[in-house]
Amino acid sequence: MHEETESDSPPKITIVIPIYNEEAILQASIAGLTEALEDFPWTWRILLSENGSTDRTREVAAKLIGKHPEVSIIHSDEPNYGKALRRGILQTDSPIVICDEIDLCDVDFYHKAMVELEKGADLVVGSKTLDRSLDKRPAFRRLATQVINFLLWVFLGFEGTDTHGLKAFKRERLLSVVNKCVVDRDLFASEFVIRAGRMSFRVVEVPVEVIEKRAPSIALTRRVPNVLKGIAKLFWVIRVKNR
């Protein structure tokens, strides 16, 4: 269902995947994802948003594009997950955007999300913390998610159960949310979800199964300071300035 000609309209879905230092799993992940999508009942393409890799990620990605015409890549010099994700969202012209992680590539989520979007949802979040979810990450990673959710609830009034990871949304309807976001790195995804809810878009959560293929590309301890700075900035902008 992914084949298209130059005269065709854009595919229904663009799958945006930020990548950073992923040479070890990139080839196998994309091969597995494209194979799993062969019978997917919507047209699609994959956009890899590479950001500041220092290993052979770019080289591996270039070879992938030669093998998989439905895969494209954009590059940024700065290792910045949020900027990479935002740039991928803005780059595509597909009506539906799915945000995935290279160590997940969860096609089951794609099916669940499309059902919810066709039923009227604007944004579908794959939540790792719902009762029906299966989160097989290490205990300290699960705890970190709970702590972040608690901080988002206390300081930003977040009423959902997860913000980071798998998402699917109607691009044109939520472009205003993307353009309103003021933080990047890990907190861009959280701000996007929180603002969508505050702006009265219909946000739906669905359970997911999380089985990571490798440890995080950036250590959790290195991410904490930026996360705390991001929450402080969002508290000031959203709760104090009401922007």
C-alpha cells in the first residue's frame, strides 16, 4: 500500500523517527518495520530525522534509502530529540503523522491509532502506564516515567498518563500546537501533548507494549537537568504567563 508516483498525492501517513547514534540497530529496525507495513491498509512513508550522530548512523541510513524508496532522511547537526521531532513533523505533508522510536517500531500501535483517529480523535498517545500496557523497560526507567508524570501533573496540570514516546495525530489540526511549543529536547513531546489537551483537542490514550531493543542513546542522568529546566520554563510560560 506504500507505492506512489510523483503525480500522486502524499501518502496518508508519514512515520517520523528521530535517530541519534543508532548504527547498531538502524538497519534491522527499518527492515523489520517496512516488512511489517507491507500489508498496512494505508499509504505510508518513513522519515528519519537524524540529529548530531557521531557514529556511522548517517552512512547506514544512506544505504537504507537505496534499498527502501519509501524511506527518506533529514539531518541536523545538534543532538536534540525535540528539534529533530519537530523538524520531521513540519517537513512532511501527509495528513497523518505517527511519531515512533527506532527501538520500538510498534505497528500494532499504528493500527490502534488509526482506528481512534478515524473515530474522531485529534491526537492518540501510546501510554506505557495504562493498566493494559506492558512496559518491559528496566525498573529505574519505569520509575523515571512516573516521576516525570508526577512533576507534569503538579506544575502543569497534566491529567493524562504519558507524554513521551508513541503518538499519532492529524497534522493540519495540530500544527498550531507544534508552533506554540517553546521547549525542545525531551520535553518537546510532553509540551506537545499537554498543549493539545489545554487547547481542547481530543486526546485519546491507548495501551502499548514497550520492549526496547537497546539502552537509551543518551543516559538518563544526562537528561535530568534538561528535563527539570524544561518543566520550569513550561511552568512559567503556561501556568504563569498563560501562553
